[in-house]
Amino acid sequence: MNWIWTGAVLMGLGGFLAATDRRYRVRVRREEDLPDDDTDTAARPSTAATG
């Protein structure tokens, strides 16, 4: 029974370590750096349904 709890604790620590990986924060930062203005709407396809 102790091995089951040890395995659960190790998996939890591994998940926490993976969640704190720097590569995830870099990806979020890149998405935040994208411009929010709609100056290039002609280049983007419209998501609105046309009737």
C-alpha cells in the first residue's frame, strides 16, 4: 500500500514540475504580444456566419 501512495506523490510532483516549465510561460507571453487592433481584418477570414 505504501508503494501506491509513493507513486501518487511522485506523479503529483512530476505534474507540478511539468506545469512550472518555462516553455509554457514563453508561449503565453507570445500570444499576449500579438496586436489586438483589427487593422488587418481583410487578411483574416470572417468567423461570422453569412446568411
